[in-house]
Amino acid sequence: MLTCGLTRKENWLTRLPLSRSGRTALEVATRAAEEAGSLLLDQMYRERQLSYKEGRANIVTEADMAAEKEIIGLLQHEYPDHNILSEESPRIANGSQYTWVIDPMDGTNNYAYGIPHFSVALALVDDEEVLLGVTYDPVRKEVFAADRGGVARLNGQPIAVAERTSVEHAFIGCDMGYEPEAGARVLDIVRATWPRMAGLRVMGSAVLGLAYVACGRLDGYIHPSLYPWDLAGGILLVQEAGGVVTGWEGEPVGISSKRVVAGSKAIQPQLLGLVRGEYQPGLESA
């Protein structure tokens, strides 16, 4: 329960001090994302050494590791007491209530094959509550940012989810993930429904998929197997842009959720129905 008449946003902002250099947490996150993104761009078209994690297509590059090192170094300088959870390194546990959740590069497969569609993502979490999220697309120089109780923004300008009301006129994004059974379910959904949609794109970056829902480029997004670093900031972006994110059964999502359906308040329930096999396109009017 909040006290003293503070809003939720005011409450967390007043609890969290400025960084060592006097920046806000959102400013620190933005700077870290931009510096990592610059490093990724610089290395993109050089010869790359690839290695594989669990699964046939789960690639990690030297650039992932370098970008992660850049971000962690900056965060440890600015907020030395905070915890850090990152995709490529062991968790840094300092006993703080605050944890930075980092994806130094989402869309590694795109990057590894020279496809310029990838992003850097940071989120600050208090327990399971996401306080802020930053997604940076270094190719397009786009910073998507949101803080709890604030406004979702793209390069400083407010953004909102799309206004379309029928999934039949919707432009939807999806990804398969690395778990074959879950990915096959997404393919089944696509096979059954895409002819009735305006279009569908496999994004190769869940972080950008959620950001594109937040700014209205996509009407919805479906993913079967996410991790905290893929999801944390994207949930907040969509919510603060006026959208809805749930699990595949309609349950609330947190940073530990795996399967998500995101969209506007009109489109998301229809997408959820498609995922659950309960909705047939053609029953809604635009």
C-alpha cells in the first residue's frame, strides 16, 4: 500500500537515489544501452566467432560478451550495490532490492547472419515489479523507454499501441523460440490464421517485437518461450503505451513468464483466443 498520498511512480522514484554520477536510473539505462549498441554496430560486419549454447540455433557471439561487459561495467560504477541478472553471465547478487535485468543483444541470430535487426535491452526490477525498461535499436538509433506510472516513449516522444479493433485487419509479429514443441504450436497458430490477417512477421527479436507493439507498428505479438531478459522491459513498454500482455492462458505476466501474448486492448483478447483455439477470425467486425 502506498503512503502519504504518493503515486506509484513517485513512490519508487523517491526510494531510488540518483546514481554515482547524478543521473536517474532511466538515464543510466539509456546510456548503457546506447554504448553497448554502438559496440555491436562497430563489430557487426567484422569476421565473427560463433559458439552455441543449448539448442541447435541458440548462438552467442563475441559481440554479445563484449556488449554485456560494457553494460555491467557501467551499472556497477553507477549503482555498485544493485544486483545484476544478465543473459550471458552468472547473476551478480549484492543483497539489494533492486536488480538490473540485461539482454546485451536480443536478436543474436539475426546479427550473426548479417541481418540488421537486433536490440539491447535493460530493465530495473524491484522484486518482480518492473520499474523501468529501455530497448535500444542501434541500427535505427531508436530508444524505446518507459517507467512505471509514466509514459512510453520513442526517442523522447510519447507512443501508443495501434487503434485497430479486429485481428482480421491486424499486422502481427511472432517468434518460435528455441523449444521445438512450443515453436511448433506457434506455427500451428500461424498456419490456421495468417491468411485472414493483414500480415505476419517473424521478428527474430522478442524485445523489438514488444517495442513495436508499444509504438503501434505491430498490432500484436506472440512468443512461446521467453526469458526474463527478453521480457522485463517489454512488458512495461506495452503496458505504459496502453496495451495488454498476458500469458497464453490469460494469466498475468511477470519477468519469469515464458509464453506471452501482447497487443492493444481490442486485439490482445482476440489473439489470446487464437492461441487457445477459442476464436475464429471472421466473427469480429472492424
